[in-house]
Amino acid sequence: YVIAQNNLWASPLDQQLQQTLVTNLSSALPGWVVSSQPMSSEQDVLNVTISGFHGRFDGKAIIRGEWVLNRQGRLIKRPFNLELKQGEDGYDALVRTLAQGWQQEAQAIAKVLSP
């Protein structure tokens, strides 16, 4: 059991993940308005639930959860489960690997959303 020494966050992790997802989806979906706030009842709504976002003893970063898109009353639900090998040991490497994995998942979501 080791307590992390560099675990200082600029804002709560859930807010960082949400903002990063909005930024990545906005970049991947030009011409779309992506917002973390509801805009109107006619808009598509994407709900993302993260059940795992951590490192594991074997040097892998785990990102797990599911997302549900409500597009004009039609639901699309997809699970995600990423296990990414860290390039090196340490907390900083884990944070970089988790960030890369979260960006990868945003790209996967964008592929499903784009027409």
C-alpha cells in the first residue's frame, strides 16, 4: 500500500473528465455544439458513467464504464473497457496513460456519433 505523493488536482477529477470529454468531442465533431449543460429538450443527450479510472498492480491503466446516447428518443448504449499498458513506472506515467486512454475513448464515441 503506497500513498501517492503527487496527487494534487486543479479541480475534482469528475469535472476534469467531463471538461476533457467536451473538449475532445468538440474537436472530433466539427460543426456540432457540444456542451456539458442542457441546451434544450430537442437536443441529443449523452450520459457517461465511469466505473473504473485507475492504475493496476501489473502496470496497466484501467478505464471502464458505459455511455448512453438519447438521440431523438432512440437510445444507444455502449460499454467501454480499456486496459492500457503504461510506458514507464510511476504516478506521472499513470496520469499520462489515463489521459491518453480517455482521449481514445472520446474518439471512439465521436465515431459512433458522427453521421
